Amino acid sequence: AQSVTQPDIHITVSEGASLELRCNYSYGATPYLFWYVQSPGQGLQLLLKYFSGDTLVQGIKGFEAEFKRSQSSFNLRKPSVHWSDAAEYFCAVANQAGTALIFGKGTTLSVSS
Amino acid sequence: GAVVSQHPSWVICKSGTSVKIECRSLDFQATTMFWYRQFPKQSLMLMATSNEGSKATYEQGVEKDKFLINHASLTLSTLTVTSAHPEDSSFYICSASILAGGLFQETQYFGPGTRLLVL
């Protein structure tokens, strides 16, 4: 069965510092991979997605993620974090288009000044 | 981009009553919609897959008689929490993918969620 692991429950980063959120998945083939962000009490916003092609994908708000098949990872990065980036980040996987997503447990990002 | 709406966004009800949550795809047709539940400070868990014109498919551990799903049209799926109890208090989110040319697009579009509080 597919699974998604986000090893870090909570991360605190200084404003202006770089960020990397880890995500590992368990799936035989190349899955469809997503990163979503959720602000408190709000719905989900798609940051970026990967299905095929270039393994480094660019998303909104200056985020990027790199798919590494050998490590079964899809880590999210941002070179310079802003205070408004403080939120909950979810990595998700689907085995094909149109199917339900399996979510990781999420990583809470706090930004210190 | 495609938009999915949910109504209501917030609902408070008494224990034992039923609550209906609507999920609409505003600018596309959705033959399949998904319902997720998110407890406070936890991840989203798939509850069921809603299929237009047929019965929903429920995940293991989700009571189909308690969480009634109806997908009567290509743009509307409803989730009814019957005889709600405090432990049903949660954030319910729906999603849908666009079906074009017989193929689903990769991106799923999520509704803004419905927060249910059962007293």
C-alpha cells in the first residue's frame, strides 16, 4: 500500500533563512506527487506537483521540489522564508490521475524573526 | 483554475441531529469526488469516493450508514452526517479532478472545507 512519510512534525526557521521540508513515499512505480499548504482554519492550497519529466519542479510562492527516485523522496525547498510562510505543509501522493490522495501527517512550519 | 466550493463553511449542531454538507464543482463536471476528514492538528484521511450516479465507495472503518453520500449530478456531491455526535466534530474537505477527453487531469481541486462542531 502507498504511504507518505513526513519525518519532521515541527520546524522553526528564521525569516530569510532557507527551508527544506522532507517527504518520502512508498510506491512501486512513479507516483503523482503533490505539496499543499494549509493555513490555520483554512483549506488546502496546491504549491506544486510532479508527474513526470524534469525532476526539479517550480511552484508558487517561490517554492520548489525535487523528485529523487533513488531515495523515494520529494523534498520541498525555499531559498528564503517569509513570515507569511508559517503554516502546515502536507505532502501527498496518488497512484494515477483522478484517484484519491494519500497525505503525510504534515509538517508545521514556524518562522521566527 | 477550476473551483470547488463547499457549503456551509461552518456548522454547529446538537448531538443527534443530521447535517448535510454540499460540495460543488463550479466550472467543470466531476464524475468523481472525494471526501476527506481532518481532525485537529492531524492529516487528511480519505473517507469515501463519491461517484456520480452510483453508490459511494467507503474506506475501511467509515460507517456508510452514518456518513451518507449522494452524487446526484455531475457538479454536486453531498455528505450527510446522520445522528451526529461530538466525536464527529471535524473539518470535512471534498476534492475533484477534471475529466477531459476521457482522461482525468492530474491535479485535484479541493474545496475550502466545512468545519463541523457537534455539541
